[in-house]
Amino acid sequence: MNTRLEDRTTAAANGTDASGTDTTGAAASGTDANGTGTAAAGTGGTEAVIGSARERIDSLDERIIALMQERMSVSESIQRARMASGGRRVALSREMEIISRYSEALGRPGTTVAMTLLELCRGQV
């Protein structure tokens, strides 16, 4: 996986930025005098962080879906133009470029994402 993307992804999952700074807005956990773990944010704080993060994910998902639908529409217009000029509906060399781009950015799962996206965009022209 792309190291920079991996670092950002790992940091985001941990609630920190790339430098390790807390980005959740929650207080840090610590250890009391007995060595027992304490969570300054408490359970309510954790639930608030999770709830807020889930809302953000839902918002991101809506944007991703809208972008995918837009991509499908653009792809359909390209396929129609290509077929109208006597060409093939699908350009395999172009699809390989897309798969490579996603794979480089996201690692092995990127190949699966690209293949799924291409399948969606081939449509039923």
C-alpha cells in the first residue's frame, strides 16, 4: 500500500493525525497511581466520538455514491460515442490504467475497488 496513504489511514483510524496528535477532541487515556487504566473521556465521550465519526462516514458515503453515479453517467456517454463511431464499447487499455491507478493508491484492495467501479460503469448501453 502507498506508505503515505497507509500512514494517514492508520492515523485516522486511531483518531490522530500523521504526527500522532489527537484529532478526536477527546481527552487522552492515562494510568492512575495504581497502574490502572483511566479514560478521561469516559464511556459517554467514546460514544460521542463514535457517533460523530459515524455521521461523518455516512456523509462521505453519500458523496462517494453521488460521485460514482456521476462517473457512471460520464462513462455511458463515452461508451455511446465510441460505439456510434464504430468502436468497441469498452477500451481494455483504459481499464488497465484505471486498475493500476487504484492499486497504486490503495494497494491490493484498490484492484477490487477499481474492478467493481468499472463493472458498474460498463452499464447496459
